[in-house]
Amino acid sequence: MDQVEIFKALSNKTRLQILAWLKEPETSFPGQAEHAGFEDGVCVGQIQAKAGLTQSTVSEYLSLLQRAGLVQSTRKGQWTYYKRNEAAFEQLSQLILS
């Protein structure tokens, strides 16, 4: 766990919002439930639409979160899905408490 990468990833309001949305994807992305469910995470297009940012900006933010280990991605055909890495959040919690 690279603490500098994690705290850098957490230092942006939009990235924090994305992590909050991914914590409760069923509530945050109800439109996806009709098409794909949430087993693999949330489609990057859904995240981009909710964030109201360009696809390239959202991809950059998600890449940074992934490098920090806070999210995991799954590729299915042309679509990429992201979900939180809850084990990383547990480790982060332990780090902060120690």
C-alpha cells in the first residue's frame, strides 16, 4: 500500500465523489441496473455521465484511483467496469487507526 499514491488519489473532490458513488452503486447508478447489474462494477460511461466531466478526465481519475489500489476494473468487450476495492479501504482504515 503506497500511502503517498492513496492520499494523492483522495485529494480531489471529484475522485472522492466517485468513490462515494461506487460504495452504493445501486443507489448512485439506477440506470445501469436495467442493463448490466453491478456484479462487475459500474460502467465508466455511467460514471462519466454522472460526474458531468469529459470521458478523458474521468478515465484519468479512475486510472489514478486504480494505481492507488482503491478501485478495481473489469473489461467486458468494449466496456470497462469499476468497483471499489473494499480490502484497500480496510487497510487504509487500519493505517489511520495505528
